[in-house]
Amino acid sequence: MRRSNAPAQTSRWAALAVLCAGQLMVILDGTVVNVALPSIQRDLGFSPSGLAWVVNIYLVPFGGLLLLSGRLGDLVGRKRVFVAGLALFTVASFLCGVAQDPAVLLASRFVQGVGGAVTSAGTLGMVVTLFPEPKERAKAIGVYSFVQSAGGSLGLLAGGVLTQAISWHWIFFVNVPIGIAAALAAVRVLAPERGAGLGRGTDAVGALLVTSALMLGVYTIVGTAGHGWTSPHTLGLGAAALALLAAFVVRQARAAHPLLPLRVFRSRDVTGAMGIQALMVAGMFSFQFLCVLYLQKVLGFDETHTGLGLFPVSLAIGALSLGLAPGLIARFGPRTVLLPGLALITAGLAALSRVPADGSYAVDVLPALLPLGIGFGLGMPSLATLAMSGATPQDSGIASGMFNTMQQIGSAFGLAALSTLAASHTHTLLGDGASTAEALTSGYRLAFRIGAGLVALALVLAATLLRGAASPRPVSARPAPATADEPQPRQPAR
């Protein structure tokens, strides 16, 4: 008698819930500190320029180590890497919570970024191999995309509530019980995978090159507030970062076992989706950071009201990612769904670029948040589908790592560049005698306009480069097991 597939189906969705729980914790911590930044600055005595590093120092190792972590998952098994990342992230969160000076907090945030990269690198790859059929995969990617997209806004709300109700330390302490529970659940629900083996190589040289390039690039952009964009300091370090990046590309072309096999870029849709995602996330992530500052410094919102003010973005993302978007992608294809999503994000950022210094939330902010949420709810699952459309089971880990890497690169560079431009413009206006509110608002407006331009460029690229592949094809070649009751079949010797 043939056994029912219902238990396997239930186990797969339970595994998806565990993966998304771990991913949500990591994504939340990328933004949960934004609302708490003023409190952290007052408590620990951060300088204005140093305060941005509370966010950036998390993003830099996160983006720089995702490729290596994804490759490690392919080599030693993605379950092992996922659980190890959760453990490291949980320990670092505790260290952040007990920090009493800037140096300890920054060092702990750096370790958090490492743990976040290890945790999330192969998550999307596991989601794809968990659900090989297109319709189920579209739903699963919708859930994953909701976590990726709405997690940032949920982090703002959680950060506001915890900071105001208790203290900023608890935005980190809350990760400890969640991380322990997620790790224990992962050990029980996720089945072990037999990777290719460390003998295949991890390309430590490539990892060092790309991590160094990203760290140096972000440092250079953040430093433009003090050195200027055309100073020898900025131009010299920027050139060094580009040289490291070029050396990484050369290394990948020649290495026997590259960190990032260049075959990943053979698909036009995959390559285009990666670049489009970086531009889209650069605009959206900078929106979260700068909109928090506008609400608090100009409109006078406290931490809790700031989080609640941005919560409509999460609601809109959830409604689209979990409900409408998967069905639209399955029916019309990801490219068709992506284009209006990017157009709505552009419109929302353009609306924010008109906020006045004496504005109100209901009239000037809320109308811009709705198209941003709807657009991101359509755009993120479409890009995730496109980015994984050409991934084989053997490459799913590195493809997942690349997708998350582009998201973090976009976040880090978008935040660093736009916040620096906004601060520089504000400083100039203050020197010319403008009021504090008008100078701050004008700086934010400039950053929102640039963010809208980045997403508009992403829209043009999506319309011209993407071919509009239909919903993803099933993964028929040895899908990776994901649950304890779904053993991995033995593979014939090669």
C-alpha cells in the first residue's frame, strides 16, 4: 500500500518555518537598531559619524561572508552551517546586550554579522530544494520573501517597543531565547545533508579578497562625510577597493574550486536579478534608516510611534508576499510581476522626496508607505524566483549565498552613500543659516530622490535585460532533503 504524502508535506512546511524563523531573527537585527540609535548614542557616547557603524559593521561581514558561507554549506551540509550560524549569532547577541562601551558593542555587532551570514547564506537554497514543484515553490518563496522584506519594518517596530518599554539592551537580549529555540528545532526538523566534502576547497583567498573589498568600500563611503568625495583619501581607498574586487573576479576565473563559480552568471535572468536586487534594496534600506530619522528628528516621534508609523509597510508586504504575489508569479511569470513592483517603489520614494519640514505623518508619509510596501511585496518574491531559476541542487547553496550577498551589498552601500550625502547636504545648509528642521529635511529629501533614481534604474534594467521566464521549473535532480523523516537517497558513484 502506498503511504500518504501528508506527513512529508507537513514536515516540509515545518522545516520552512524553522528556516524562516532563523532568517527572520537575522533580518530583524539588521534594522532593529535603527530606532534605538539615539538611545545608544546617548548611553554609550557615540559620535555622529561613529553611530552609523553600529549598523554598517553588522552589514559588512554579513555581505562579505555570505558567499563563503554558502559554499561551506554545499561542502559540509547546509544544516550544519545553519545551526552553527544560529549558535554564533545567539552568543554575539548576548554580548551586544551586555556592552557598556562603543568598542565592545561594535566588536559584538561584527561577530553578529558573521553569525548572520553563516545562518542565512544557504536558506533560500534549502527552500528551493524543499519545494521542487513550481506552485508550492512559489508559495514557499512568498513566505521567505515576506520574512526578507517585512523583517526590516518589523525590526523597527520591535526596536521601538523594546527600547522605550525597557532599554536598547533588550533589542539584543531578545535574540537569545529565540536563537536557542530555533537551533534546537533545526536539529530536530532538518535532516542532515552530505555535502561534497571540504576536499573540494573553500577558496579562502577569494573570500579574503571579496570581504576586504566590501569592507574597504563601505569604510571609504562612510568616510566621505569627513574627507569629501574627491579627496585623495576617498579616491585612493576607493581605487584599492575596486582593485581587490577585480582581483576576486580574476581569482574566480582561475581557481580550481572557486568561491563563486562564474557559471552562475551564464543565465541572463539570474545575473539581471542579482543586479536589480542590489539597486532595489539600496533604495529601500536607505528609506528605512532615513525615514526613521525624519520621523524622530523632524516630526518628533518617539521610538514606539516610529515603529508603528512604519508598520503599514510590513502589512502591505505581508499581504502581497503571502497572498497575491505567489499566484501572480505562477500565472504570469516573475518578470511581469516585478515591473509594476519596481514602479510602485519608485513612486513611493519620489513621494517621500517631497516631505516638508513642517509635515504630518498622515498627509506626507503614510501615502508614500503604501506603494513602497506593495511594490516590495511584489518585487522581492519575483527577484528570488528569477535568481534561483537556473540553480541546480549542486549550486543552490552558492546561488542562495549570492542572492543574499547582493541584498547585503545593496543595503550596505545604499545606506552608507545616501546617509552620507544627506548628512553632507544638511551640514552645508546649516552653515548657510538654515534652521535645523529644514536642513535635516532637505538632506533626507535629497537621499530619497537618489533612492528613487536607483530603483528607477532597476526598473529600466528589468524591462530591458530580463527575458521573462515563466515560473521556475521543478528541481528533478536529487533535491536535498530537508526534514528528519525524508532520508536522502543514495547517489550512484560518479
